[in-house]
Amino acid sequence: MREQTPRRPNQPPRHVLPGNDELPSSLMEELNRQKPLHPSDDFTERVMDQILSKDRELSTSASREWKHKQRRSGLIHLFVATAATYMFINSGLVKLLNSHMLEWSNFIHQVSDRIT
């Protein structure tokens, strides 16, 4: 059943146009004689279904776009990490750290013995 909006007491019926000096009186009479058009009973449901389907399409495309951006971001991070690792190894820093590894492990062992 169609819901009707309440009218104020001094408000004319919706299908009757108020007097307007810009429109000729014959046109006003013709417009006032015409039957007001109402949407079909299932109009609201069809509109809401279309809105929901558009929302689903948008969320699906947004999800695909987000996944694409995440994949691209992950690849960029992978390349940066690979390049940094390559530079780290080639700089000789690994050899330097390995040469002092025994000293570092002894130092860490002494500190942990003092704490416990």
C-alpha cells in the first residue's frame, strides 16, 4: 500500500498547481485537469534492488583494485628487500660481522650471565 505524506491544512492538493502569473491560465487549467501519475507498486523495490546491485558491482571492482594495489606494493617491497640484501652482502659487511661473531656471542653470553 502506498504511503501518503501528510499535508498542512492550508496546503492545496499536490496535483493542483498554485496560481502563477508566468503561465497562461489555459495551460494552468489543462495541467490541473490532468490525472496525477503514481509509480507502480514495485517501483521502490526495483530501485532499491538496482542500487544494491550497483553497490555490489562497485565493491567487487574496488576489491579487485585493492588486491591489485596490494600485489603491486608487495612486489615493490620484494624488489627493494632483494636489492638491499644484495648490496648488504656485496659490501662485505656480512664478512665483517661474521669475523666478529665469536666476540659478539661471548659479549652477549657475559651480559646474560650478569643479568640472571
